[in-house]
Amino acid sequence: MAGPIGHALIATGVGIAVAVPAVLIYNFFLRRLKLAMADMDDFAHDFDSLAQRSAFAVSREPIAHKHATGVREAS
């Protein structure tokens, strides 16, 4: 009976030895992802408030439509 229990303990030890570094690496990359998302969210908020302060308006018309109405680019 000691043989199968020993094999099970060895398999458990190998499983833990593989799982612990995998979880640490997963948590490292998850933290980096969350920090990157927070930085992008901060940038988007700052850009939106800057655009609102400067009365920046986004035109919903396609650019090709503006050229068709006689508006020409400066050369």
C-alpha cells in the first residue's frame, strides 16, 4: 500500500512545483495588464476633459462628403 501512496505524493509535489510558479507569473502579468488599463483610462479621461475644455467638436460627416461640397485642401 505504501507504493501507490508514495507515487501520489510525488505527483502532488510535482503538481505544486509547477502550479506555484505558474500562478506567480499569471499574477505578475495580470497586474501589468491592470496597470496598463488604468493608464489608458486616465489618458482617455484627460483627453476627454481637454477636448471639452477647448470646445473640440468631432464631425460625424465623412471626409469624402466634405470634398464633394466644394471644400478644397490648401496646397
